[in-house]
Amino acid sequence: MEKLTFYALSAPEKLDRIGAYLSERLIRDVGRHRYGYVCIAMEALDQLLMACHCQSINLFVESFLKMVAKLLESEKPNLQILGTNSFVKFANIEEDTPSYHRSYDFFVSRFSEMCHSSHDDMEIKTKIRMSGIKGLQGVVRKTVNDELQANIWDPQHMDKIVPSLLFNLQHVEEAESRSPSPLQAPEKEKENPAELAERCLRELLGRAAYGNIKNAIKPVLIHLDNHSLWEPKVFAVRCFKIIMYSIQPQHSHLVVQQLLSHLDANSRSAATVRAGIVEVLSEAAVIAATGSVGPTVLEMFNTLLRQLRLSIDYALTGSYDGAASLGTKIIKEHEERMFQEAVIKTIGSFASTLPTYQRSEVILFIMSKVPLPSLHHPMETGRTGENRNRLTQIMLLKSLLQVSTGFQCSNMMSALPSNFLDRLLSTALMEDAEIRLFVLEILISFIDRHGNRHKFSTISTLSDISVLKLKVDKCSRQDTVFMKKHSQQLYRHIYLSCKEESNVQQHYEALYGLLALISIELANEEVVVDLIRLVLAVQDVAQVNEENLPVYNRCALYALGAAYLNLISQLTTVPAFCQHIHEVIETRKKEAPYMLPEDLFVERPRLSPSLDGAVIELLFRQSKISEVLGGSGYNADRLCLPYVPQLTGTSPAGQGREGLTLAAAFPDEDRLSKRKSIGETISLQVEVESRNSPEKEERVPAEEITYETLKKAIGDVAVEEQERERRRQVVEKFQKAPFEEIAAHCGARASLLQSKLNQIFEITIRPPPSPSGTITAAYGQPQNHSIPVYEMKFPDLCVY
């Protein structure tokens, strides 16, 4: 070998003849089963290949590859392994001169076939598979960065390489799951095809450029489909974790796009398959969010929401074709429910990794998909349509809750813009109790910015709230602006939510949490006053019971008021206020424990048969609260006023817009606050004023309603009615009158205007009269003649 190597280096032009001779000898020895000579020939070729790097090595390589191919074609495992080892050595050599006509198609096919070896002997099968994986790794290294070689990223090659690697990953994983003891592993750890296949797959994907990702990912999806590996999803998740951590971060969104497309393509597959794809998508999307997600954010959420709607349709109709027939596949409702939960979980996990601005866009996007009874979102009719609408609303609100959980935004105007808040609050007044509960939890998620929500998960009247260790910050200017704009809207929906007959314990706990978080996150003195008025109005609802609420609901409202006033009294730190609240709570503990949360919100509460005779000592008195808080600098006049829910906000301009928006978004939202005439409204205000203070001897005197007051109110209404009628006549005239009449009317007005303008112009343009008198024009008409000022003759009296 030393002489042969020296000769080859001294005469490089002879290298191709040396290769041809050795190739001929090897082919002959293989045919005659002289395997010892075969090994000698291959060793000689290997040493010559490692030593010689001249320009004429290309012809020698052709002979070398021909011999390797001959060994790989053999049925002897040892020869296959020998040929693979020689090819791997060749793959690690960096050639000085390029080759234009070399092909590796045979090697890709043969190595892929070796990866699927099914030899009877387990040890030999493992060696053959490992040789196949090493050979594929050598092909990748030799061709992936050489533009002159055949493109290894072509689908014809990727469809062989990638499934071969995944097959070994999958096969060894199954073998490990069947083997009860891992004690034999340390000895053969280096001979594990799974680790070698994973390393090769990582190397392959790490070398993939932007345009090659699709060809590398598609065979993975096809392999998982063909072998039903989406369920269970463990292997699929492992594969895509390998993929996501191997490719370049800026290419990760391409993998997410591939998974989204595959989910759409499998929209009629079994729910378990779709759930597996969604789980994989969840893992991949979270990893991709740390890199570059690109424009796929809304695309991903749009695809997931579309799949959610399709799943709801499948569960309702019982088939993938929209109507059940004999040939359709039976759909299991619990599997569809499992798929829906997987989609919602994926939406939440992906949204949690997004920056705040993208998360806000996703929140608005999901809310825009919630079907509402308005002009822009027609609801489906019929029993099936109602079920579909309800399920869609619930699923989308669940998704919104997942996205909003942990959402941190310093500016509430950005977190809850007007269009989003209007749509969200319109769903808060639906008759469905589950939907209302979701809306309350979503509001709590948005408002809670310091992690206090879990501290108000249960309603209680703690004597010392310092044990809660609340995180309280001063209300910012942005929060003050937000509350000025939307506070009345929030109060109104809280008030109306309290009056719902279908409320259960979870609703009252959510209402308590919402009131508490508003007090901590968004409250200034004005907001505190309004919240106290609101809770006293809720107490009045339970006392008066115009809505004919059940006893449990009325007790729950009493308990809700007690818990909140106990909290706000300790937050305001006004001793007299705290004392009054404490006295009422202690009285209730002795005489009416069913009006406190500790005795009411239990598994079997003991309720009073009648609440109509509730005495004053059991109620929180508005006059007393306004007196003690007024002495501490709060607005006593505002505290004295009973809370009346307003349909609109505070500013007149905002009122009209908000009222129209709410009315258009939810026409049934006033089923709890029915409209009344002017007389009924005035009498209602008088009645509320009289009922607001249970103690009549301490009642603050209300404004006196006299005949003049009523006459003035009715007179104002009459003027408004006349103005409205005049406008209606004008509009009707222009809509129904003939064109000639309208033209004559407009022409008369135009001529009148022109005459007035002419008079004005004549006055302003006419020259001033001359002191020297007038002269006569040629036609005998007098004409004013202007004389320069310096030629005018003034009387003597004008001279100073």
C-alpha cells in the first residue's frame, strides 16, 4: 500500500486506471465470494481516496462509487456495512474540484431501504439500520451544500430520507415502551438507531434553507398520517419538537403554516386525529413565538376558530356532511368536545407567548367572531340554529377567556377599547347563565393587573383584609379617563346582572370579584362613591323585590352587599364607616345569618322562609354612610342620591353613540330595565328616593315635586315634540313632494336670498355723498360725484 500510494501521488494521471483495475478485481471477487480480497480492495481504495486530492480524482471517485454500489447491492449484511463505511469516509472528504455528472439517487434509495431492514437476527438488523442511517447522513453532507450536485431537497429524495429516519425513531420508541427493564441499555447505548436517526434528522433540518422547509416537513406529515401516529400524540409532539429546535428560528413560522394547512386538509378526519394535530400545533406555535411568527398570527387563530365552528356543526348534525345518512361516519360527541377543548387550550397557550399589541389584536379578532343578535351578525333561527349559536358563543368566549388570562396592559383604554367593551357587555345580559359567567370572568381577567383575583375567589366578610396581602397601586390618569368614559356602562351591567333570576353561587362570586378588583385597580374617590351607591341599590333590589326573585337570590344579594361594603370600608380606612358596616354584620350574625356569605354560600344553606320583614338594623343605611364618608372628604351630596342605571355614559356626545351601539348590538338588553313614560319615571324616582333609606326618621329630604315642576317638565317635552314634528314634516316633504314643487320652493328661497344680497352690496359699494352737491349726467339723471378730500370746502365751524 505504501508503494501504491507513492506511485499514485507521483503519477496522478494513473489514478483513474488504478481505480478501474481495483474496481474490476472487486467485482470479480464479489462474484466468486472471495470476501477477503474484497476487504483488501476496499481498504486500498479507502487509503488512496484519503491520500490523493489531485484534480484527476473525479475519475477515480467514479470507480470508487461503482464498487460501493456493488457492495450495497449484495445480500450479505457484512458487505453492505463495509460499503456504507467506505461511503461515509468518502462523504467526509472535501473535494478540491467539482463534479458535474455524479449522481446519488441509487445511494439514497439503497440507504433508505437499509433503514427499513427486517432481518431475522436482531443484532444484524440493528447494524444494517444504523448503516443505512449513516449512509443517508453521508449523502446529506456530500450534497446539501454543493450546488452542482443533485438537489437533495427535491421531493423524490425527501420522501425517502425523512420517513426512513422517522421509522427508526418510531420503531425504537415502541421497542423501549415494550421492554420492561432498561438495564441492558448502557452497553448498547452507542448502537441505538433512534439516537443516530435523531442526530441525522437534526443535521438535515439545520441545513435547510427557507425554500426547502416545505419539502422537508411534508413527508413528516404524510408519515404521521400513514402510520396513524396523531393518536396517541406523543411521537408526533416529539418529532415536531425536534423539527422546531433544529431549524433556523426565522423559518419556524413556515412549520406552523404547514401544520395549519394540514389541519384544514384533515377537517373531515376523526376528532382524535384533529385533536392530535392541534396539540402538535400548540407545541410548535409556542416554540415559534420565541422566534419569528411573521404574518401567521391571525391566520392561525382564524384557522383554529374555523375548526371550532366545524366541530360544533359536526357534533350537532352527527356527520361530516351536514346531514346524517346511512353512508356517513358516526361522530362521537365526547370526542368532538375533547377536540374543542384542545383548540381552546392551543389558542390560550399560543396567545400567552405573544406581545401585548398582538394579543390585543387577537382579542378583538375573536370577539368579532362571536355571533350576536344585531344587524351585522344575524343569528340562525330554529332549534338547531339556536344550539349552534349558543355553542359557538360559549366556545369563543372560552377562547377569549384563555387569551385574556394573564393579560397585562397598563392602559385600560387599550385593553378594553369601546367597540370591544360594547360587544362584550352586550353578551353579559343574555339569558344564558353560562355565557354571563364567562363574560364576568373575562372582565375580571382584563381588570386584574396585580394578581389579586384569586384572593376574591370566595365571598367572605373578613374582619381584617390585611391577611389577603393585596397589591394596590394608585389609580393612574389613564384609568381615571377610562372610568369617566365607561363607568356608568359597567355599573349598569353589574346592576342588571345582579337581578338575573338564573344566577348561581359562581355568578355572585364573579360579581364580588369584579366589584373588588374595580375598587383596587381603577378606583378614585368618585368611583368609590358610585360603587357604594351601586351596592346599596342592589340591596334595595333584594329588599323591594320588584323582580319577584327567589329567596336564595335575595339572600345572595344581601350577602354580596355585606362582603363588598366590608371590603371597601377597610380600603377607605374611615373609622366611622368601618364601625357602621361592622355593626350591621354583627347584627346579621346574631339575627339573620342567612344574609351573610359564610352561612349562605355553603352546600346546604338554611334560608329564611320570608325576607319581607327585614328590619332596619339588618340593612346598610345610605344616610349613615353618606354622613360618615362626607365628614372624611367624600362627596356627600352624590352619596345621598340613589343609584339609577343609565343606558348611556356621562358625556352627551358619548351617550348617544353608546346608546345606539348597545341598542344595535343587543336589542333585548332592556328586558330587565323596561322603558316607562315621563310620569312613571318621575313617580319611580320619588318612590326610589323614599325607599332608599330604610330609616324614615333619618331620611334626607328630597326635592319637592310641585305643580310648576311638572308643568315645566311637560312643557319642555311639548317643545321637543313640536320641533321633532317640524323636522319630520320637512323630511317627508322632500321625500314625497314632486320635483317641480321642490324646485319652485328652492328657487323662491334663492331669489329671496339674492335680493337680500343685492341690498347689502348696494349699501356697502355706494360711494359717500359729496359735500359739493350733485351733478347731472348726460341723460338728465342726477349722479353723485366724488371730490377728493383735499378739494372739499368745509364750513368754518369745522376748522380747528
